[in-house]
Amino acid sequence: MTASAPARFDGAQLLAALRAEGLGFGRYEIFHCLHEDGRPIYSVASLREPGTFDIEAMPTTYFPGVAMFAVLPGPVPAAEAFDEMIFSARALATHLSGSLTDERGAPLTTLRVGKLREEALEFERGAGPA
């Protein structure tokens, strides 16, 4: 998700939005949506190098965007992880007036969401159970 250029996300608003989505700051200095077993369902990293968040400085920092990702296989089926991540991404984009983009920076269309979801399912089928 990116801010509309040349704008940046206000760190205080980003932090509030991430917390409102139930994401917690943790391992690797990024945010995670955690399963009840403590493993991440999906994570959120900064698009600012090196991708981490300085939680103390975050309220006074501006961000060009965030990257959301799930490590598969994970604690829940790939479809569930993907759907939760997309739902959260849409909520964050709405809250922050951001734009959803794919890994190439292109607008995230409904067609592309479907393709990415199918890729996650195919990967899970090939990887076997967690």
C-alpha cells in the first residue's frame, strides 16, 4: 500500500491504523497479525529502507508506504491468510487514503488479487502441510 505521491503516510496515523487492525509490533521490528499459537499470519514492513519501524520515532516519521506479506505455509490455510491480509490492506488503505499496489507498484486490481490468491493456493498445494 502506498501513499499518493508526493504524499507520505503520517507515522502517528499509520501506527494508529496498524493497531486498529489488530497488528502488533514485534519480531524483526515490523508489525504482525498473530495466530493464537504466536506465529504470524501476515506481516507489515515499511517501504522505507531497511523495511523496519523504529517504534519510538514512528509518530514523527513519514512513510511512502508499507508492504504486506504472508510466509507460507503458515499457521492457517493460505486462502485464509491471504483473505485476512487483503481485508486488512483494504481497511488500512481506506483509513489512510492510500492506494493498494502489487509487488511491481501497479494498482492492485480485482483480477490481480484473484491471481495472487491462486498463486498462494498453488504454493500451498505444492508445499504440503505446515
